[in-house]
Amino acid sequence: MDGLEKMAVVEEFVEYRFYIVCEEHSDPVNVEGILQQYIERILGNFSPLLAPYIWQDQPFNLRYKPRKGDRPAHIGGMTRVGDNIEDEWFIVYLVQQITKEYPELAASVEDNDGEFLLIEAADFLPKWLKPENSANRVFFYRGKLCIIPVLQDDGDLIDPANSMSISQALELLYAHPDGFLASNAISKAVQRRITGYPEKTIESLHRAHCYVPAGIAVILKERPHLVSAGVQAFYLRDPIDLKACRTFCYFLPETRVLTSVTFTKCLYAQLSQQKFHPDKRSGYTLPALLHPQYKAHDLGMKLAHGFEILCSKCTRSLDDATISPLQTSLWTGFLNALKKKDFFKGEIEGSARYSELLKNAEIYFLQSVIRPESSLAKSPAEEVLRLLNTLSINVEELKHEEANLPPDEDDSWLDLSPERLEQILQEAAGPKEYIPTSSENEQKYDLSDVTESMKAFISKVSSHEGAELPSFFVCPHI
């Protein structure tokens, strides 16, 4: 291979789809309107959980998807998760909870590796379940993981290994809502990854002091989720990007103030662990390494470079970027829908709690409701420029607030001890109690089977076929 040829980068993403299972709600004439109503209801019910969440790359979102081939009309979305695997499992938790809240919906979820739920439970899958026959068989339904097996021939139609369509799967789920529950071992393997949510979303955050230009301090106070765009712009920079940082145009170093920034632990690690020295022409300098606020200066300098790179790539003019989607009839309609659903919980308009909920609604609207293809949709850079042009920036007031900042949080979690590594490996392997034991519904196996299974397992890369353990999944007789 040519040494100058760049390696292809695999984009990490999660794709999720929700289908109507209940026949009386799947009227083909009105299906689009019905599915759009589900989008509104889901957004309204789950926005308090989604709005404050800081995504690595893209947020959870739902769109209407018309019928295409054998795939019926449904609602779904795709989220790039980048390096933060927690985004992926948070989405799995959301999918599970949505199907629990709306029992007439069944959902599938896959990533760029395919059926990653099966990959997670690879050690416990039945023998018949292979990558080539798993399509359209794995769903969340009524909040529980279901796997539709290959049916046995009892005189009726046989279900060939590769013939299951979405419509057939939905019909089977509707007819036998409790007939296809995944085994306890499979369910526990998946549940282990989503146990602790939604509280886990708070635990994944890290707050740190940063010396940043006043514009960044104000922007992140108004829209905390934009920190991910700034970090990613810095983390993924190249020499061409850094040309914009020789002389700063948007975030001047002389306006720096001390502020508290909320990161996810993934974003904080990406920012803090990179060694970087600013161009002398930029005006950004760092104190001595032993200075008590060296870390705050270092983090802030990197954030400033990230946001400067981000804005330098924006192709839309600053004047265009000041047109806010929050000034449109679409926002008005969305806000009215939230009020009808008692999103504001009776809070008085203008109160502190009402304002907090309103800000969450605005963030969620901008992230998840505006369609990417819409002329109203704004890139993070455009949103940053709009805020920079419209928000009031009072440097003296920001300096006054420095005395009341919350303390820096301990980041010793960045240092991985051998004991902690062992704990992580054990958690990844799963508790031993998940390993099935012999019973009437399980086949016995000998050491030669295990040896051959391990060889097969090791030869697989990102496959849910995994170690070929005996099947303990009992195929229901339909």
C-alpha cells in the first residue's frame, strides 16, 4: 500500500427504527400523520432527559421514514457517536424506554458493526443464530429484548433462515407478544450495559476550570452542549486548520476569563491528554507547568483553538447566522405542543424554573427537531457565530463571577491503575452467574466443543456469532 495513502476511517454510528406493531394504528392512509404524532409525543416525553445531555457528535433524533420496498413506514434516526461508547448505550436505553412507554411500537437498533446487541451477548447466543440469518429478528418490544427464531416445520410454512421480513416479524410480535423474549442470559448481558441510566448520564460528566475568551464562556453558559463541537474541532485538527489560529479573529486571548466548563469524561480526556503548544503569533501563552492554574490555562487555550477552527470553517456569513430557528412558526408550534403536554409543570412564565425548562426545550428543538436538510438547520459553527453576534458579553461581570465558581472536580479517574483495569475487564466479561448451566432446556457440551468454539470466537472480528456455546434458547412452536 502506498505510504501516502490515508487509512479509511470507520465512522461510528447508531441507527434506530420504531415500527407500529398494533394493526389498528397502522392505517396506510393515515400512517404518516400517526407516526408524526408519535414523534411529537416521544420528543415531548423524553426531552427533559435528552435536552441537557452532551453528545459526542450528533444527538438522538427522530424522522418520519416512508415505506421503501419491504420496509414499512416508520420513524427512526441515525446518530454519529464518535469515540464515546456511552452515547451508544444511552441510545439503547432510550430505545428500550420508548418501547416500554409506547407498547404498540417495536424497535430495532444497530451500529456500523451490525447487530451490536448480539455482539454484546455473543457468549450466550443459540447455535442457530448467525450473522447471515439475524436480519429483522432482534427487537425491543414493550421494553424487553426479543429474538424471533427460525421456526420449525409443523406442516405449515417453513421460515427459511434468510426470509424474515420486517412485516412478518411485526406480525409475529403482534400475535405472540410474550413469545419471543430473549433468554435471561442474553437479556442480562445487554441490560448490564444500560443499568444505571438515566443517573449514569450525570456520572459521565466532568466539570473543570478553564481560562477561555469571554465569548466562549458566554456561549457555553447559554448552550453547554456546544463544548463537544469545540473539543472535536481541536481534537481532529490538521495543519491547515491551525493556520486560522496564527492570528485569532473570533476569540482573542486578551479577553480570557476563568469559568467552569462541563464536559463529558470522554471530551475532557480528549482535550486534556493531547500535548499542544500554541503558535507564538496567536497571543496565547501558558504559565509554568507547576503553576496552580496551569491546567485551567492549558484547557482554555485548547478550547479557544477548537472554537476558532470551528468558526473559521463556517461558510455562512455572520449576518446569515443571526437568523434564529427560534424565531420561526415551527418553534412556536413546538412550544405550544410542549405546553399542552404540561412540559412546564405549571411553572409561572418568567420564573427561574420556567426559564431553565425553556432553555432545555430550545436546545432540544435546535438539536433534534430541526431537520438537517432544512434551511433552518445550523451547523455548530453557525450556532456559535449566531450566539457570538447576539449575546451580551460583559467581561467585567464574568471576572466578578470567578470568585463564585464551583470547585474543580478530581480527574484522577484518568489514571488507570492495574486494579481498576482488572475491574473493567471483569465488568466487560460479565458476571459468572450469566453463564448458563445444564438444565432440561440446555444441551450439555464437552471440552472439545468449547475448544472449537473458542477458535471460532477468536477468528471473528466484530461479529455476534461469537463462541459457539450450546443453545439454551427454546424456539416457540407457532
